[in-house]
Amino acid sequence: SYELTQPPSVSVSPGQTASISCSGDKWGDEFVCWYQQKPGQSPVLVIYQDDKRPSGIPERFSGSKSGNTATLTISGTQTMDEADYYCQAWGTGLWVFGTGTKVTVL
Amino acid sequence: QVQLVESGGGVVQPGRSLRLSCGASGFTFSDYSMHWVRQAPGKGLEWVAVISYGGINKYYADSVKGRFTISRDDSKNTLYLQMNTLRREDTAVYYCAKDSGLSGMDYWGQGALVTVSS
């Protein structure tokens, strides 16, 4: 099977930078996406193709990938960014989500 | 604007069947692959199935392979998920999601709750 591992939780102070890692056990050339999900809401795509932002997503969200690890970075974190974040990768016939990270802004 | 609206959720006994529907609007439905993704109560996201545009290719997670069938009716702009031999562990909110064509899912429905319980 194909697994993507994220830290269960990340805490950050308002205005600081939050970094969320996503480690894959079988990385190839797969692109990584990131989703934000707030309580009681559907997921929202915040990063696609490793480092691209959909329209309407604030510039403080950025993505990168190096070796076996992808990273979502939230610069100047705001209280509205408190949410669960999931990475996701795609291979032939298989889509996989990461284990999820709860970001707490305090 | 893009809208995805799931329907058909409910309470069902183990071993029984249920069919979910997802009505799409605001984009050319036939041009895009579509996914089902589920989330068990208090748990993370789990990809369930995908159907390509044209309906030629279908892929499933191992956990549902052989029990669930994804299909689409482009004339009705509707995506379906036929769920057979349901198990308690299939209890979840089921989301339909539009594939962006760029490796992500760019629009999601509000979700339909499926509860498998006797």
C-alpha cells in the first residue's frame, strides 16, 4: 500500500509560520496537493501540483517538495487558518490522502 | 458557480445496499473525472473511487473494491456510487469531488452521511 504520514498536530502563534510535513513511503514523480478542512465543512484545495495556489487562496499558503517529503507552509498564520490539513498524492489508479494534521493557532 | 450536491444518504443495515447521487452544475460535467471521498466520524479523509470523463476508466480503494460501483450519467450531470454489502466500517460522510485535471480535487459537495447500523 501507499501511505502518506503527517504529524498529528502543529501549534503556532498568530503571525508566525506553520510548517506541515507529508512523508511518502513510495514517492516517485507524483504531484502533491493540500486541503484545508474546518470543522463541519467540506475540504478546500489550497495547493496543487506541489506548489501552485488555486485562485482565491491567500499568498500566505505555499507548498514545496524535496525528496520523500512535501511541506505546506503557512506564513503569517491567522486565527482563521485553524483547521485540519491533509496532503494527497496521485499515482496510476490510486489516490491517497495523508493522515491529517490539526493546526492550532494560539 | 460550480455546485455539487450529494443525496441518498441515510441509515442502512449491515449487508444491505444504498445508492448515492451527486448532481453537478456550473461546469461541463462530461469533461472531468469525478471522485468519491469519505470521512468516518472523527477520522481523516479516505479516497473511495474515481471515474474518468467518458466513464471508461474506474478505480477503487481496496477497502471497497468488489462492493462499490461508481458510475456517471453525463446527460443528467450526475455521479453515482452504488454501495452493496455495506459494513459498519463504511459509516461515513461521503463527498463527491470534481477532479481539477491537475492532480487535485478543486470542488467538493457538502457530503452525505451514511450510517450502517442494525
